[in-house]
Amino acid sequence: MIDNLRVGEGFMDNMVDLRSCSIEELENLSLELGEKKFRGKQLFAWIHKGIESIHNMANLPKDFKVKLNQVSYINNMDILKILESKLDGTRKYLIVLKDGNIIESVLMKYKHGNTVCISTQVGCKMGCSFCASTVDGVKRNLTSGEIIGQVLTIQNDIGQRISNVVLMGSGEPLDNYEEVIKFLETVNSPLGLNISMRNITLSTCGIIPKLLDLAHRNLQITLAISLHAPNDVLRNRIMPINRVYNIEKLLDICKKYIKKTNRRVTFEYSLIRGFNDKREHAIELSEKLKGILCHVNLIPLNEVKESGLKGSKRERVYEFQKILKKNGIDVTVRRELGSDIDASCGQLRKGYIESMRK
């Protein structure tokens, strides 16, 4: 069992990353180290309280903690930098992993609770032209422990419970499918953070085989599809994934997902000035989504200098919204948070890496 629980990229290969372990894996580890099976549940509970040292697990026997330190570790993360918006209190975290790679996460405060937007990969390989995360490609996948570690790190930092999670940071969640599924199961556990599946949103550009598997799991999360165009001609230009899984195939799998889960799908649509924000685009999008149990989230574009793309003007955003509503599509305009701290995906990490290269 121990050999199967290593952290990614060769780091500390002879040690078990406790944050990446399920309850069952911790129970097996406890048995292997000569302890009772129930110690695994105690371990799991301590880890997901945000404890950062094995020695601080008060109800574990001393000799067990010594053995644990010999074969395992808690994959703690260091906060490299925090930016806090003066406009709305949004906090953006630059976090350094144990192998030196850097990721970013965002804390957003709402009346209904604290929400974190977290990363699933170091960088991204999807190549979407409007996203800063993909500029330098993908370095590696995050482990489930590193994904949940972002939640624990921010929760420890603010001293408040995180009640909502959005997998919408750097990386494509379905490109790191197994670790993301393990994260979802772990974060939902009553012995852990106990965050309801209904309080978790997973955003994907649409890797159809994984979407099909996700539908069969019936996890009751909120699925958000990065659509961003009403037709293949436009989507091909900004999202390379569309050349593999086009809009027709994507919408077909979304219908199957809705039928299987009885959950509404959100379609994300970033409005790009003069590109996908015209009246005819809104009408075409309405026709494409007609009859689908869905919600459209219009997103004012956060500009990435490498792309040369500009966000639509506010009046165009609301005109686009008006057309969708008139055609029976449920639609909202995403509230802009952290606009003064580069809070969109990948911007802070990219800026930091560029500054280190100079």
C-alpha cells in the first residue's frame, strides 16, 4: 500500500503524502505500522483539521507518531505572497509546493460563506487564448493532497471555515481526472472538511470521455462548461480542444449528463470585444442552448497581454444578457471580484515567474 501513495514528480519518493490518502489507505497504513485500524480515521480527521505536524496529533500513541514520521509526512504548503483587493476583500494566494513549483488560489467572501477557487495543475496545456494559465504550458498534475492543501492552507490563514469550492484555477480538472475525483471524495467526507458536493463547482473546457464518466458517478456537483463561443468557427480560434470535441459533441454529452444527474449545467461565456459579443452571436447561442436545463454565466474578460484580446464594453455585456433572457435562457453576469489584484486565472503566477526571470 505504501508504495502507491507517493507525491508527484519524484519528490520524497520514499515517503507517504498523508494529505493524499483516503480513510481506507490510512487505515491500511495504520495496520502496516502495527496499530489498530481505527487509527486511520483519527489520522484522517487530524489531517483535515489542518494540522501541520504529526507530533501535534494529540490522541495518537507516541510510538505510532515516531513510526509515521519515518514513512510519511504532511504535505504542507508555504504562502509565498498574498494580494488583497481593496475593492471587495478578495484575497489571491501565491503558494509554493514542496518541489518548488508555484500555484495560485483565490479566496472570495460572500454572504453565504467563504469560497475558494483552486488549481488542479501547475499551469495548463489546453491552450485557451484568453487564459494566462496556459501561456507557459503545464508543468505537472497536482496530487489530491495538493489540491485539498490549498483549501486547508487558506482556511488556516483566515481562521474561518471554507464552505464552497470552485475548481476553476490553473489547470484543466478533467486532464487530472483521478486525482480530482479523489479530492472530491476526500473533501466531501464527514470526517474531513465535510463540504457538500452541491457546494462544489468543477469547470472544464470539455474532455468528453471524462465528462461521460463523471456523469455516471452522479456526484451532484455543479458542472461548469467553458463554452465561450456560439459556433465551431469561433471556438476553434480560441479553444484548441474544440478541434477534438466540437460544440455539437459537447452539448450532446451535456444533455446526457443532465439526464443522468438531474443537475443543471452552467455554461461559461467570456465576452471578447468584437469577436463573440455581437447580437447575432447571442441569438445563435440562444438557439444552441434552447431546451437544455442550463444557466449561462457571462464573464467580463480579464485581459491577458499575450492574447491581444479585449473585454467587451459593459453596455454590450448587458445587451447580450438581454437577448439571452428574451430567448428564454437563464443568464447572469458574473460579479467582478479582485479586479485590482489580477485575480483572474494564472495572472499572479505568470507575473511572479516573469519577474524571477529578469
